[in-house]
Amino acid sequence: MQSVPTRALKAMVPLPGGTFAMGSGEFYAEEAPVHEVTVGAFAIDRHPVTVAEFRRFVTETGYVTEAERELDPVRYPDADPALLVPGSLVFRPTAGPVSLQDVRVWWEYVPGACWHAPEGPGSTVRGRHRHPVTHIAHGDAQAYAAWAGKALPTEAEWEYAARGGLDGARFAWGQEIAPNGRMMANWWQGRFPWENLRLDGYEGTSPVGTFPPNGFGLFDVCGNVWEWTRDRYGAHGATTSCCSPGAAPEEIPRNVIKGGSHLCAPSYCLRFRPAARQGEAIDTSTSHLGFRCVVRGEQHAGHG
């Protein structure tokens, strides 16, 4: 792996590693059982990779994301041919209350949607350079990490970092969802998927660092965007999902995503918590999915 530039390390938080109680028995089946895990020393990005940071990567390398590539019909034999064009999944709020049993009601595959056109053709990321980059498939996140001399975190590393030293707490900031009425993360307030009250000030993604950091100085570990990890999904057993589209063929591997997003509504998807986890098909990209990177061991030694 290439060396990591000093400026990149300065945007990371070094952690000594340690042992913590991973998972939760309080909320969803896929988070159980709570079990003790030890992680080694690593450094982690202070916030999710932003649009500006990803643009620098694309500019320097010419990289083309999976959402911008032609689809192979052989991989999707049951798909509508009209949808076998470059694009990505975009959240569309409904006009009113709907059954919450079918996520396809509020997710739409939009041809042309990608990291620099997040709502589809005609949309841009102008003014969103400090927002997390979205519409990132797992391979895209890996490619960026390799270019940066970094890696994707394991699920355990991610959760250890997200907890910020609050072992066993529900949220990255403690037990209460909104202590003293203060919004601590970007999540959905109102009746999902149609009524967003925006009590946190945002309807979609928010600039990184908008909300308070956790105990380790990390921003946006809960809410805003889901984040990829390097681990395959299934280690905890159950395979449920809520606000994730999750409609890929079984043969496509799924990796763990963590942290929840701005689409997580407590009455439906209380997953803007460190223990929360879902499985996402590695070829999937969406308007609420991004990532952050880590550097392990000696690569960050001596950096403070």
C-alpha cells in the first residue's frame, strides 16, 4: 500500500484500539448478540469522504464509478431492459402514508444518477462540496481508499470508533435521542416516507461536521449517510433491512454498512446508532450511502 500523505493523516483521528462490547440486544435482531471484541490501533477519517475529496480522486485518476458504467444483462437476467442503463437509486418521498412493507415504493432507479448528479440528469453537487459523497458502490469506496493509501474499516473498527468511548450507549452521544431537545445527528423527524419535519435543519444530506463530534472527535458517525465496511454481512445472523433498497440477486455479495442515514426515522428505522448494521449488495449505490477510510498500525504511528 502506498504511503499516506501527511495532510491526509491530519484529517484522521488516531485510536489506540481496545476491547469493547459490540452489538446490541435492545433493538433489531441483526445487531445481537452483544459480544466482546478487540481491535488493534488504527486511524480513521474524521468525517465521511466528501464530494470535494472524491472529486479530487476522480480528477487525478479519471475513475468512473459503477453508477456511471454500462450494466451487463447477463448479471441481471430478470431485470427490466429499460433499467439496464447507467444510474443509481434515488430516494423519492411519497405523497402521503404508504405501507412500509415494500421499500421499492420510495426508491427509484434513476438513469444518470451518480455522485456528481445525485438526483439524476440536471442535478449537480454545486454547493455540496462539504457534503458526504453518495451513490458510491463498494468497489468505488475501495478504489478511493487504495488511491489515498488507506483502506475501508472492518465492522468492528467502525463501531469501536463510532462509540467514541461510550461502551454500551445507544447513541454515539449517550442514551437520549435528543438530549435537552438538541438534535445530535441528521435523521428523519416526522412520518416516513412522506413527512419530513426537518427539525434538524436538513431534508437530505448535511455538510460534514454540522453536528457535534463523538467522544473521539469523529463527525457524522450516526445519521447523514450509511457507510461501507470491508466485512461481508451475516456475522450476527439475521438479514433484515429497512431504508436500504436491498433488492439484489442472492449471488451478489453483501457487505455491512453502518451508521444509519438522514432517512432513518425512529418509528420505522432507528438505526442511526453505532450498533446498527445492514447488509448491502456490493454493486448497489444510493443517494444515502457513502464511506470513510482507515489506516492501520504503523502507518499512523507517531501522528497525533
